Amino acid sequence: MQATTSTRAPVGTAAFRAPKRAAASPRRPFAPTLPQCQRPLHLARAEGDGGEQPPQQAAPPKAPEQQQQQQAQQEDEPVWVRRERERQLQKQEGGMRDLPFGAYLLFSSFTAIAAVGSIFEYVNKNAIFDVIQPDSPLYAPILGFFAVTGLPTSGLLFYRAVQSANKEAERMDKLDGY
């Protein structure tokens, strides 16, 4: 085996020292420090809100362009501003606000239960809330009214629940941008 000689500088000399780096963070004194890189500056400028029109655009925009501008303006607004505007429009229209779909479902189930219960009460000849006895002349008309009108009313309430749920889903999709 042949010994090789090295031409390396001794450990204490300047040729052996590592290059200087930036000082370590005071929170992490033993963490390696990376050389500082300078990043290029990116300049941006803000555009106007569209209130001022240049002289070349004095003509009103076409209908599709107006719709695009309105959509862009609506997208820029915060959610709470849109909801407040929707409430104001509903107040101006004077239209009655729909119930939540869960309320429609609840009322639909109550009505269906009452209608089916009326049929069972009539078949079994039980008193209505222990107030109206089966031999009363009001017994059959009351139970008949509940039985005949209850099931269609329950169906109508269920239909409105589905409509209300669909309307709410469309509104949420619109807010999400779909």
C-alpha cells in the first residue's frame, strides 16, 4: 500500500475556513442560514371603478357586455352586501318570504298524520279528543273534513318543501359561482 500525501491546507489556516454567512436567527441559533436572495419587485396599478369613461367609449355597451359587467360587479361584492340587497328587493316586491324547506316538511308530516289519524278514529269510533263523541252529529263531518282535505294539503306542503329546497340550492350555487 502506498501512502498518498495531501496538498490540503492545515485546519487552522484561512484556506480551510468556510465562507461567511448571514447571522443565524436569535430564535434558532444553530439553524443553517441561507444566503439572502433579492427578489425582483413587481409593480401593479389599480384600475378605476369604471365611473370615468374615456372619450372613445362614450357609446353604451351592448347587452351581453352589460351582463358581464354586472356579473363582475356582483362577484366583487362581499356576500353580506349581496344578502342585504336581496332582502331589500324582497321588501320592495312585497312578496311573502318562503318558509325553510324543513318547516314545510314538518307541517306536511303533521297534516298527513292528522289525516290518517282521522280515518282511524272514524273506523274505530273513538271520541275526538274526548270532547266530541261518536254519536254527535258533528263527529262525521269533522273527521271527514280532516281526512278529505288533509292528504291533499300534505301533498301540497311536500311539493312546496321540494320547491323551497331547490330554490335554496340554486341560490347557494349562485353564491358559489356555479
